Amino acid sequence: MHELLNDPIDVTVDFIGHRVRPKIIKWGNTIFNTEKVNLVHPAREGENLIFYFSISDHSHFLKLRFDTHNMEWRLVELYTD
Amino acid sequence: MSIILHLDFNSFFASVEQQANPFLRNKAIAVGGKSGGAGTGSTGGRAPLLARTVVTTASREAKALGIKTAMGSMEAMRILPSLIMIQGDPQKYSEITKRFLNIMRRYSDAVEQFSTDEAFADITQAAGDYFGATALALQIKEDIARECGPYCTVSIGIAPNKLIAKLAGESRKPDGLTVVPPADVINFIDSQPFSAFCGIGSKTEEKLTELGISDVKSLRRAPLSLLRSHFKNQGDWLYLAARGAGDDQVSDKVEDPKSIGHSYTFPYDLELEAELKTNLLALSDKVAFRMRRDNFYATQVSAFVRHARFPGVAGPSSAGAGVGAQHKIKDGISDGLEIYKNAWEIINKIRDKEMPIRLLGVSVSGLIKSPLPSRLFKKDQKTHRALEALDEIQNKFGSDSWRRAATLKTVFLERASGWHYDHEI
């Protein structure tokens, strides 16, 4: 099942060198532990810089959106096999 | 003699999706041409908005089951009901395009982007010889796996010119590496069908067959005069291609465009004149913004429509032919409203008013690289200042930061095609 969402989430991150790695994602009452960061890509909305993190755990794919302007994280895609 | 490297991603958009989402790997997936908008909802990966899009890329698993690039999404789903259709995500793909071009630029000063997933590099200096070129190609593959992801594989061809390098790259997929040094060029091209050559389309191939030329060997035997008489300038090109000769100039210069345009195939047919007008105005504003951003004004406007169907023909294969025309403009323009007025005049003349419209297109040409000359009348000067202010807003806050009231209801989904990304043009 593939859901397109735009929900605010809480994210605990690791800082590794110059990189940020989402570690724990809290979406409502559900918690996901990142197993793999598969792809990170930036996007511009005007001058605003957004980062998208494509991550997965053992049974879910999540796409997270991080807005560098207001430091807000959102869950924008959830895919379950 | 030059050493040219051609790099081509395998099933580009689909591989990037499979890299991002491991649950799509080893599955038959296809990426649709338009990206999803808000509100597409939960659809099991098959969004309703894909109903009128085409397959821009099929995964290798989907290709093996008969799904082809440019196939309509409805047809693809009919052939393979288990196909997972993915809405394209152009920003994701453009990041990978940037990464692989940066990797290639590490090894060559001359890198020429050929499409979103293909590029040439002149590696004569960096490689030294064909042994060095092979080592360099393996290094590029390793860099791509590390920096773009191991699921993003590329096929590389190395040869003395762009024609043969591309042919070599395309000859082994996925994850191929084909090296054709000068001494092997003739043997290599003799083993390739005409359809593999970039520059020999189906019509040219048909014409060659009619002349009794069925393969590269027989093309090489054909006299130049015969080829010229049947193919004009392309005859010279065919004569040289049959001998393995081709262009070895890799240019990283981006030429100024000859025209700037936008077209859009709508998810439903437009029947009302008001709908046509608002969508045409929104497209015209997109064209105008790009012109002003790149410092052009235009002296010619073209418009194009495709009717929903031929009269009396029903069903999905009934899509009507396109009609278009152009206007020359006395004074240069760079305002969306002016472009719209000219385009509407054209469309209103050429369209069949009884027929709904499925595609609208507007473009400007006769481009002059310069800011629009200052206007004589106060009203025009005021419009010009307003446009400058709106452009600043758009640059700061993004493409949806302002709209004309008349276009508030128009929605254009972003597309990913093999040639460019909507968000970059």
C-alpha cells in the first residue's frame, strides 16, 4: 500500500560527519527505526531549501521532508509491501 | 585520435525509484510522465491521475514482461495488470543527473549532456589509451554506485567518436562496458542492426531496405551519389557512419534556445471556452517567466491544440491530430498576458469548436537576448514594473507563489521526460 501524506512527525537524528541521518521517526503513536537511508535529495521552493530522505525499515518505506527554513519534518510518503 | 566515453543509465527513473524504495526492487514497475499532486490519496501505488500519462521508464523486470517506454499507462496496465505505476518525481531524478554529471566532470573537462540520463565525455587526456579508458570507466561505475546508489547502474561505451561510443554503450545492458578501439570499429558496426544507430530511424531504415541495403556492410558498398540522391544531406552522414566515422567534438556549452514553450495534456478533455482560456493563460505565464528569467523577449508566438478525438471515432485510439499556427509580433513581448492574447487569437481560428481539446501548447520564438526595451506609454511601464516585482517574488518563494485570479483553478502536474525536468525550465 502506498500513501501520499503530509503529516508532521518527530525525528531523532544522528550527525555523522557533515551528514544528518534520521534515526527514529515518531508518526502519531507509531515509531519507525531507520534501517537504511536509501537516498537523500534536495529541492528548492524559491529560495527555501528542502531535503527529502528516502528511508526504510524491515517492512516500510518512508519519504521524509525536512524544511530548512522552519526546521520542520513531515512524513510525505509511506509504502508498505 | 580522440577517446570518447558515452554513459547511459539503465531504466533511469525506475532504477532511481528502486534505489529510493527497496520494496520496489525486483518488481515490474513503471514511472509515469507526470508527478502526483496533493490529494491523489492512497491508491496502492496506482494513482488515478496516471490515467492519461505515458510510461517514461519501465524497470528491467517490467521490460521483460512487455512494458515499453512511451506506452500509454492504460495500455501498460492492460498488458500487465500487476504493474506498479509510480508517479514521477523529477526533483529526485534531477539530483541523480547532477551527481552523475559531476562524477564525469572529475575525469574530463569536456562533458556533454545528451539527455537527463545520458552524457558524452572526451577522456583522451585523462585515459591516455584504451586500457586507461577501461580503468577510468570502471572507476566511474564505482563512483556512481557509491554516490547515486548501487541500484543505479549504467552502461558505458568507449570508442573514437560519439556515434560509435553511443552504439557501444547501447549494445550491452544493463551494467555494460563495451570498448571499441579504432581497429575494431568496422567489425563492431557490422554486427549492429540499423535500428541501433542513433540517427537511423524507422523511415530511413525502410527507405534503405527499398534500395536493397539491409545491413551496414551493404550500406558501405552503396555509392555516395546514390545515398545523396535519396537522403540529401543525411546521405553524407550515412556514408560516413557505415565507415565508423562520426563527430568526436564533445561540447559542454549550452546553446541559447531557439524557442521557449509549454504544452500540457489534460487529465480530462476541455470543452468550455473559459477552461481553454484560463489554461492557455497559465501556460503563457509559465513561458513568459522563463523568458524573463533567461533575459529574452520574443517576436513570434505559436499555439497548438490536439483535439480529443477524430469525428465519429470512439475509444482510446481516437485521439485527434494536432493543429497549430504562428503569429509574428511587431514589438517584442515578454508578458504572459500578451503571449496569451496572441495565442488565443491563433487557437480560436484553428480549433474545431465542436470538438473538446486534450492538449494545449504555446511557444515563443524569434528570441532576442536582451531585457525588453523600455516602453513609451505609462501604462506599459507600470505593467513592466509589476512583472519585475512578480518575478522577484517567484524567485524567492517558488513557482506557485503568485497567480492571476483567472488562473487560480488551473493545476499543472510536474513532468519528467527523457530530455528535461519541468522544475528546471
